[in-house]
Amino acid sequence: MAAAPTVPKLPLVAKSLIFDTASQALKIHASHPIPTPNPSKNDHLIHVKTTALCTRELLELITPGYDLGETVITAPPASPFKPGDDIHARTRPNRPGNYREYSIVRMEEMPLKPQKLNWVEAATVPMLAITAWQALFEHAGVKGLDDPNSARKRVLITAAAGGVGVWLVQLARIAGLKVVAQVGSAKNDEFVQRGEFEGMGRERGPVDIVFDLFGGKTLEDALFCVKEGGSLISIFEPPEGKRPEGLKNKGVKNEFFIITPNGQQLAEVSKLLNEGLCEVVVDSVWDFENYEKAFERLDGVHANGKVVIKVTE
């Protein structure tokens, strides 16, 4: 029988980015106690390598960074993962995020890291890819990557060059759907330009499914593009509130949803990445101490891909 992996001696404290209630701002704590995993909750103590940021995380009074690439340090007895495994994950927002050297990830949140990706690339995947997967296969009714009905369906993806849009374009094309992409500019929209590229307009004719990734007026216009009996899925706001007065496309399924972290779905995406069928987009990479500049990058310009923090070497 092979010997169990040796757990390295752990520090009592480590570096962490934490919301400071006194100053109402994020601050680096150089000596914050490392978290204690609860085996009964399938907790794994992990050593964080990278984390990817989202703009809205600045509004949360907690440690940011819910997408991450990491190495398992300790695992509960029933876990399929073992110390030393390289994984990536999207953790649930009801717990502190992962902008810290040590964190907790639960078994149902993580698969092994794709072998073809480095740590920076691995952190960009979870939130974007899982959101796209759930939009397509849970909410839009597409029956997996090999659905025989996909070839007959035409889908419109708004904000197709954005983070979730890039993943929806890739997954939809792998599934055999005909993709119509709506973008603000063709410049640098490499993934979008590989397939059918159209500006959104009512004269283009109705589609079977619309994925709204932008909201507002774009969502309102998108309602005109869905054929009767079709679906409109939004990750930005509930579509029904944007339905124009007198719109006649009856029987349209409208849904709004928020991502649920799911390690099994992320594992399916990891297979596609290892097979070279999907690609990731990294906007920029920042050191741990440069969190203010990293969030400025998210807020000040239209980031082309994910903004990633190198937490540890």
C-alpha cells in the first residue's frame, strides 16, 4: 500500500486581503489566521496560487476572489482529491473568497486543474464557463454537447465578446448550434469572428434562443428577436420587466438566473480545455499587493478577459 502523502507543516497565519470595517476599505493583513477545514462539510484546505476578480466583489464586506487555481493541502477521508492535487474552482459567495494564501474549497466545487492550463489561465475559467454551461444546458433546454436537435437551432448571444459571451460562443458551437453574435466592435473579438458574425437587428429574423449578457436596452431589443415558443435567458436582469408594450411573440420562455458553483460541470469544461476545443482569455495579471490597480482595471476600462491575481508562487 502506498504511503499517504505527507502534509507539510502549516503556518498559523498567512497573508490575506480583508474588508476593514473601520476604514470601509480592503486592506492586506500580513498575519491573518489560516482557516480551519471542517471534514463533515467536505472542506479542503488549499494553498491558493491565483484568483480571478469580478467587479461586484468590491461591494461585498468580505475577502474577494471566488475563482481560483490552487493545490490541495488537506482533504477529508472520503474525498477523491488528495494532498498535492492541483485543482481550480468557483467557491460559494456565502463564504470568504480566496484572495488569501490559504483558503477552503469544498469537494463539490472543484475538479482537477486542466493539464494544458497554467495557474493564471486556470483561475479565469470557473465563473465564466459554469455560467455559460448552465445558461445553455440547464436553462435554454439544449440537451448536452451532442444534442441531435442543435443543428436546427439558431441562437443570438449579446455581448458575445465579454467574459461569459466568449464561453457561450465556444460551447454553443461545440454543441452544433448556429451562433449569431452581437458585439460592440469587431476589434479583438477573435473568438466571435471565427463563426457567423452579425450585428443584432430585428430585420435579421427571429432566433430560437437569445442569451442576454448585457441587460437594459439590449435586453429589450433582444425580446424582438425571439421566435414564438423560443427562449430568452438573461444573467443580468429578469427579462419580463423589459417586455415592450404590445410585443406579440407569445409563448416565449423568459428566465433570469445566477450561477451556482458546480465542480462536475467545471470538470466537463476541463475536458474540453484539455482536448484543445476551448480557449481562455486573460486580460492582465497582478501581484498580490496591487489589488487596487487590479480593481481599477475592472472599473476603469472594458477589460478584455479576466483580471487575475498571483497570490503565491
